[in-house]
Amino acid sequence: MFKQIFRLCRLQMYNIFGINEFRHTKDKSKRKRFELMAALWSVVILMVVSYVVGLSYGLIKLGMGNVLPMYLYAVVSIIMLVFTFFKSGSVLFSMKGYEMLVTLPMPKSAIVVSRFMKMYMTNLLLACVVMIPGGLVYGIMENPSAIFYIIYAIGTVFLPLLPLTIASIIGAIIKAISSRTRRKSMVEALLTILLLVAIFGIFMSLPDDEKSISLEMLKNMAGIIEEKLGMFYPPALWFNNAVFGGFSYIIGYIGIPLVIFVLFVAVLQKYFQSICTLLNGVSARNDYRLTTLKSQGVVKALWKKELKRYFASSIYVTNTIVGYVLAVVAAVGVFILGIDKIGELLGISGIEPIVEMALPFIYSLLMSIATTTSCSISMEGKNFWMVQTLPIRSKDVYLSKILANITVAAPFYIVSVIMGWLTVKPDMMEYLWLAVIPACYIVYMAVMGITINIAFPSFNWDNEVQAVKQSASTLVNIIVGIVSSIVPVVVMVLLGESMSDIARLVIVSVLVTVTAFLYNKNGKKELQGIG
């Protein structure tokens, strides 16, 4: 069975990273896209490693090196938990491909375990990218014994098990609840988003007697972090105690997650087919009646079609709406705390003017990290030829997708802006910038998403997760959104408060100009030339 599991895992990993297609394709354009994708992922990994190295160095210099392992462990676990929520239902409990595999001479347990291993391997890559650099920095600066490295490495290998299992169980519960409703995709997306907000809310609401940070408190900060992380995620505390000599804690951070994982797999493989059938079941009403047919304009009809396609996919919704939700959460959080409290929490005096200047860009950053347009063309999948053969202009198709993105973003934008107005109580110009800058970014990133997806389309996907989360266009869109939002803030800080209005006017002008240029350029790209 292990040989069969290995083969299935290898095939699935090849499909995720497109290795087979890269090796065997004769299309030079596809090879260039794969090479560019590899380069982009290399840049992202380098950025993450650089951040982890800087963070680790800073914590050790501040005398908090003894909580570094548990801090990295907890952060990686939370990230895995969040991202596995989005894909566990569609990857683990998908019936697509199962009918073909179940007819082959292999046990069902091999199929189930291989699907788990697929998610485990992708999560393990993330764990290595974060844990290895942090561990090396600690090893160089603190020179621990060889036992530290052994236990640290073992903990990294077993780290993904518990987040993967918890996310899979909760993902199954969410999918089970939503499958009983009429609009299951919308319900599934709503439950997932509410759960994520609840996780962040619990973490932020953990008891903390310290309201501000001062130089005198730095000596006690390690204890505060250890206490909070230990309450939020006990396995991180067990891992930290184990690497620093508490060998009895190895049972906690390895044994308990392993037992939970094995029990879940054992139960799942026994009832896998029944569970998948129940979770993927659909109900249909047979009371359809033909009534009066209505005609609409091309763009309006395509816009409605795009929205229906969007809300019909929980994967599509949860992965592209989370940025807008976080923008509202951030706006509400800043409103509750107040601008002055943010400076106290950061331990930096006189930061209030900078926060006020950066507030529109903070909202813009969160709203730019994921757009519906970055994968809207790819989401057409293998049926894209139908759109290509319709007697419609490519410009209308792109416009409908942009309008769908703006429609989804609009409610979150309005709430964020109103909360921003209530928070800073600004003058007329501040009111204007809080409204104009995020609006410009929403339109800019919607158009940019189309541009990127035209350049990096992906139609040969077996699961929507590949098109929404694992495609080159999504990765490029995230990078462009982050850079486009952070660079203006850096420029404004360097110029100073006196030049802030001129700087923001220039930034808005650049955004409008680039948006118009890209929109016109996209309109000249025919649908038949994509793919």
C-alpha cells in the first residue's frame, strides 16, 4: 500500500507544480510561463526567508530568543489552519477522480491517505521555509547543543499534522452544514469567513495585562508572549519546552497530533465514500416553469453571469473576499482602539499623523491582496472555448468581470470608508482621500487582475483551488497589490506631512493613468488569442 500511496502523491504533486507539463510540452510560451512562475515563487520564498531571518534576529537581540521556536511554530500553524480551511473540502472530499481511482487494484485507504499527504506536503514546504531559517539564525547566535537541532527538525516534520487534521474536520463540518442548504456555496463561504474572523478575534481578545510597551517591559516580553501563545495554541508551548530540554513534552507536540491524525484517517477511510456522497450531494427542484423571456444588454448579461459563477463557488468566494473582510475588520479595529492607542500599542510616540496618512493605503492594501479578476478568465476552465466563439467583443467580457469585482468590493469599501471617517474625524481633504484612494485601488487592481490573467491564463485545472490559489496570475496579482500599496506609503513618510496632499494627488493621478492605459490595452486583446 505504501508504494501505491507514494505513486499517487507523486502524481498529485506533479499536477500541483505542473512538472509533467513543463517536462513534456513543446509549446515555448508555456515553458516560459512555467519558468516565470518558478522565478516568482523563488522571489516570494526569498522574501519570506528574509522576513523570518530579520524577525528572528530582532527577537534574539531583544532577549526573547527563548520564545522564538514557539513563536514561529504557532504562526506557521495558524497560517496552515487558515489556508487549509479554504481547500480541505474541495481537495479531501472531492468525488472528482475518485470514481476512476476506486476501480483500480488498490485499497481505498491508499486514495484517502494520498489526498492527506498531498496537503501535508504543501504545508510541510511552508513549514520548512519558515522554521529552517529561524532555527539557523537561533543556532548561529545562541550556539545550542546538537539535541536542539534534532528535536527542532522532528518538530518541523510533525508540525503540519494537527492544523491539517483540525482544518479538515472543521472543513467537513462546514461542508456538511452547507450541503443541507439551498445555496450551499454561499453558506459555506459565509461560515468559513465567520470562522476565520472568530479565530483572529479570539487571539486578539486573549487576556493581556500589558496595554503598552516600554523599554522596561522588554525583559518581561518573553514571558508575556509565551503565556499568550501557550493559551492560544498549547502544542507551540510543548514544542518550545521540548527543544530547550523538556523531553517529556515530546509526547505532547508529536504524540497527541499523531494520534488525532491517525484516528481521523482511520475513521475517514472507512466511511470515505459515504461521507463524500453526502457532502457532495445536490438537490434540485422540479417545479421549473417557462415564463416570459427578457433580453438584456451584452455587458449586463455577462455581468450577471459572472456574479452567478462567482457566488456558485465557495473556493472562489472565500479566497477573493477575505481581503475585503479584513479591510472592514481593520477599520472597525482602528475605530475601537483609536489612532492614539495604536501608537501606545506599538510603543512609538508621535506616530498618529503617519497612521492617518497611511490609513487609506492600509485599506487599499487589504483590498488589493486578492481580486476576483486575477483568476476570472482561468475560472472559465476548459469551457472557455464557448466564450471565445460567442459573437461578443472581448472588451465587453473584460468589462463584465471588472464590474463583478467592483460589485463584490463595494459594500466592504463603503463600510471601511465610513469607519475611517468616524475614526480620524478629519478635515475635508482627509475625507476626500479616505474615499478616493481605496476606490482608485479597487478599480486599478480589478483592471490589473484582467491584465495579469490574460498574460498567465490557466485552463487545464482539475480543481478550482488550482485556478484560484495556485496559479501564476494569483501570485503575481498579490505581489503587484502589495508593492503598489506599500511604495506610496514609504514615499509619503519620506516626503513628510507637509507634502502629503501633493503626494496623494500624484499617486491618484498615476493610478488613474495606469488603469486607463491597461483597460485600453486589454480591450485590444482578442479572446481567441488567450490560452
